[in-house]
Amino acid sequence: VVTGLELHPLLRRGIEVRSRHVGIERPQALLRLVPENPEALLALGNRHVVSALQFDRELVVQLCRLAAGIEIQPALLHMPLTGKILITAFYEPSTRTRLSFESAWHRLGGDILSITDPATTGMAKGESLADVAEMFSNYSDVVVLRDRDAASVYSMLETLRVPIINAGNGIDEHPTQALADLYAIFKWRPDLATDTPGQPIRVGIIGNPAKMRTVRSLLHLLSMFAAVIEEVVVINGDDDVFGEGQRDALAQRGLRLRVEPGLRNNLPALDVVYINSIAWIGDTFERLTQAHRLTADSPFKPGAIVLHPLARGDELDVSLDDTAHNWYFSQARGATFVRMALLTSMVERVHRVADVRPPS
Ligand code: CP
């Protein structure tokens, strides 16, 4: 509280804007190790992105490679989306997804129309999603939608004439979050994105694969990289944590899965620890319990990284922020670059960025 004419104590200390080392060495390593294949990105041209299952291994690797090129030298982009308009329609709260999509589009030179409350649109008067989508097609080049109802994005697909990106549909999927997750993993271990990977990794997922959309999409992508994943350990006290057919489908794609109740006894064997705070149940959500809490004192394997799609709750203690295990801030930051790569590909302007190279 500032009293009278006295400066706030923080200002008396002459505080500077906080900085965080972000470095370009890791995206540079990814660029160096993965050969460029822009042809793979052409497959995204004028396509909807609704499920992580639509991707394949090479497309994910090339999106991450392009994201790395953008992260290193964003000034080389020549504003490839100049003249294009994005609509972001977020009918459920968001900090990262909406703002990183909008940041990505702005950085690419495009313009944005943003809806954060359906009550300000014709939907408040009962307008159907199909009709809203018809209008979106008139006003924009790409739509990004978040909706509590898993079916909404599919309703819009019926009439949309521009590509739509699913930015979270109920408990179903959040495919671009999974891309950001993989981008973080590849920056940590670029060899995993190559044809000559090193040691396979053990991934822990603290959460619920049936009810957490980020986990559902991440598992789809991990299954495309099953060859470099020794095992995925789902840490959850419940017996039945997979949706109908989910576990079998993942296993058929080669992903080795194990469910374990305990966190502390499994943590020392995990290379990547993915934790999420919220499982949706109808219109509300439940959080992880204290038994699934990560702190700086948790028994991590040396060199292990922690990922979290955020927003965090008590399960991710702030004491972890200043440790080397904190890769969740890098994960959130990288989401902008991977979304820039995705958006550029979807509006068929890859040719304007495919020559992004690391400095010699
Ligand atoms: N990761 C993620 O979806 O965060 P937001 O809910 O803030 O968009």
C-alpha cells in the first residue's frame, strides 16, 4: 500500500523488469539435426485442425522444426499473413491459448477479430453454431474455437468455408497444446525427432487420460513417437482412467502404457513428467489431490523435465519455478512459435518461411 508521498518499497529498491533466460541454443540444435521437408507442411494447407490424430510423425517434426526456425529468427518472416484475418472465438476462459494464437497471428502480420463472450453475439438470441460459422466464413481466413461442448466444433464444420482450429472442445481434445508439448520435448532432446534417436524416454502423466483434453491429445501424438518412448506411466489412484477404447487404440499404435497409483515411488524413473490440474466433469471440474503435488523437493530423476499446460493449481508448487526441472514456462512460450508454424502452413504460405535458416 502506498501512503502519502512515499514510494512503494518495491520501487524504492529500483526494481527492473524481470528477465528469464530463454536462449536459442536448443531450437538451433533442433534445426541442425532435423532435415527440412516443407512438403510435409503443405498437407496442412486449407485443412481444419480438430484432432491430434490428424497429424503424423513427419508433420509434427516439421512443424516443430519450423517453430524452431521462427523462434531463432522471427525477423526473417516478412509478415507472411499480411492481409489475412483470424477470428478467435473463446466461449470458455483461456490465458495462453487465445493470447498465444493472437500473438502468433499478429507476429505474422495478420489482423484479428476476437470474441470472448458468446452473450455479445447472436448466440444470445439463439443463433445456431452452423449459422455463426457461415458468418465467420464471410469475415475471416481462419477460425480458432474453444467451447465447453465437444460437439460445437463439429457443428461449425457443417457450414464453415475457412479452416477452423480446435483450441479445446470440452474434455475431448486440444491438439495445438499437444504440439506445444512435443515442441518442448524436442527442444529438450532434439535427437528424439530424428531417425537416429538416443536413449528412449519414460514419460509420466499425472492426470486422467479420459477426462483431460490436453492429455488425450498428447497421448495421440506420443503414440506417433512410440519407438522413442520406453513407457508411458499414468499416475492416478483410480483403476479405470481411460475412455472407452482409448487404451487399446494407443497400445495398437505401439505405445506401452502402465497405470500406477503412487507418485513418489515412480517419479525417480521418469524423464518427462507431465502434470495437468483439471479434469472436467460435466460443466464443472475436479483438481488433482495433494497426493499428486510436485515441489522442488520431489524425488525427480536428475535431468528430468516437468511439463504442465497451465493454468496451475496447488499440484505444481512455485518452488519448482527456479529449478532446472521447470520446462513448463518454455512449453508455454514455445506455443506461440509452434502456432505460428501451424497457421502459416494452414493458410498456404509455407513458401514464405520455409527458407528460415539458423545463422551460420
Ligand atoms: N494450456 C491452455 O489451454 O491454457 P489456457 O486455458 O490458458 O488457454
